[in-house]
Amino acid sequence: MSRSIKYEKPVIVAEIGCNHMGDMEVGKELISLAKQCGADYAKFQKRSPKELLTREQFDSPHPMQHNSYGKTYGEHREFLEFTIEQHRELNDYCNDQGIKYTTSVWDVSSAKEVISLSPEFIKVPSACNNNMNLLRILRDDYSGDVHVSFGMSTNEEIENAIKFFEASGSGHRLVIYACTSGYPVPFKNVHLLEISNLFEKYSDRVKNIGFSGHHLGIAIDNAAYTLGARWIERHFTKDRTWRGTDHAASLEPAGLSKLIRDLNATYDALSTKPTEIVEIEVEQRAKLKYRPN
């Protein structure tokens, strides 16, 4: 039997990620724009490239050289990386703007640093959801919620991550995201019904379900919400033509504003009639309803 979905107001995460292009002023501008659009969170990313990458990976050229900010992939990643002090500044700027700060962490060192900022939640990207050392830090040394994306993940990897948090009684701190890892993802590869699968299997074991979309446009996010994803995360930029791999799969301000408008309208609409004839229908019924002789 299907579990009933209790619809709550959607929560929108504007995934700025590395779309700041290594420029703090651009990062702050994107925070301000995300707030103006109505997003609840501005999310960044935190990596330690020399910890995350092998020497060979660090010294190799970027696979898409026209998007690179360095001679090697490692230099590219370091150019885009903000220090923890800069993340603290971004956190403070979010507070000033009235939007909440958070970030994804890709390695143990980054997790330890971001924990010191005490964000409401920290995200684990799909690439790292099987890094048990990283998960252990977030489970045992952090008291906030942990959000985990499950793009490019097996059923076993999903189950292992959830059981790992349940082992310490921390399943109630998990928000898990349906995701297809691609930039951008064609609609036929989004596989929205994975949200239903996560909801059916795990809604009574985790805090909530989310959807991390890498598709184009805003046509399907309402469907994701209706299927049970309360958290909607979309990549966000000011200009999709900027240099970098994520801009093409991102929403610009007009798109994010419309997405949030439509999701909130859907939330308002998702209810059953409290009476057979509701108040707005009374006058119309009196004027229009067929009256048998």
C-alpha cells in the first residue's frame, strides 16, 4: 500500500556551487539574487583538491579545456576553491541578506572546516555518498541535518549510507535526494519516479526526501514535489553562458523566480475540498447549476 504524502511548503536550495568562478563578489551577488528569487538556502561547495585528487588526477588537464581555470585539473579546482574564512564571510553575508547558508563537502578536511560554521545542514554530493570516513565525521561530530544525493549510486550504496546513520540513531537527521548525475540531463534520463521509490522505501526511516535536478527549464519540478520531494535543489547562476561546467545546467534568476512561484502555487493547490460545495462555488452553483424540473 502506498504511503500518504503529507505536503509541506517546498524548500528551495539555490545551488551556487562553483558558479562564482572563484570570485567572492560574484558569490555574494549570486546570494543576493537567490534571495530576491525567493530561495530558502544559498548553497556552495567545499573541497580540498590535494586530498580529494590523486597526483595523476591533479596534474592531468581539465577534460573540457575551454571550461578550465588552470593549466591542470588540480589548478582548476584550486582556483575555484574558497577558504574556510571566505566561507565564513559568505555565511555572514547570507545572514545579512536574510537567506540561509549551506555547502556540500567533498572530503574529510572540508567537512571538519564547515562544521565549525554550524550551518543548519551540510550536503554530501552523489560522488561522495560511499565515503564512509566523510559520513562518519558528519554523523558523529556534527549535530545538524545531513543531506545526501544519490545520483550514480546503487541500491546497496543507498541502503548502506542510510543504515550507517541509523546505527547511531541519526536516521532522523537525513534528507535524501533523488538525482541523475549529468550536466545537463535530458528529460528522459531524469527518472522522476525514483522519488517515489525513495519515498516508498525510506520515508519512515529518514527526515525527508529531496530532488536535485540537473535538467533544463522548470517543467518537471512541480511533478517532483507532487511525488514527495519536499526539498528542491537546482543549480543557479546569473548567466548560463559563463565559463564553467555547471552553468549550462543552471537556472538564471528569471527561471528560479518562476520555479519558486510555481512550486508555491502547487503547494497552495494540493488539498481536497473541505466540504462538498466550497465557498467559492456557492454563487456559481446558484447561477449555473442545472435544475431539473
